[in-house]
Amino acid sequence: MKKSGSGQAGQVVERVLELSAGAQLTRRKAPEDSPAFHRLTGAIAAYGKALAILTALQAREECCSIIAQYELSEQSVAAS
């Protein structure tokens, strides 16, 4: 991921990172065998999966943007 602050997807990534960090901090305070600890562990894993999906979508979006720019430049060269 080049820059996490790019566009709406970047804002979502930042928010998920904030939520994950908060869950990790809260989990550190919970006893290891408690239901809260295990619930937070599941939430942290889910945040990780969400981040993987979001960063893959960001990469795809960046790739499509590059391809679109290339196609536009080729069309302008062909029109000249």
C-alpha cells in the first residue's frame, strides 16, 4: 500500500486500524481466559481480514487508475 490516506478507501483503512488498536489495548487489560479476551481476539482477527481485503481493493483501484491514464494517453496520441 503506497499511501493509506488516499480517498475514501484510505479513510476506511485508517478507521479499521484505529478500531483494531483500541481492541488490542483493551485485550491487554483483560484476563487471558476471560470471555472478553477471546471476543477481542476474534475482533482483532476480523479487523486483520478486513484490512487485507481493503488494501487489495486499494491496490486494484490504483492499478485501474494507471491503466485508465495509459489508455487516455494512447487515445490522445492516436488522435494526433
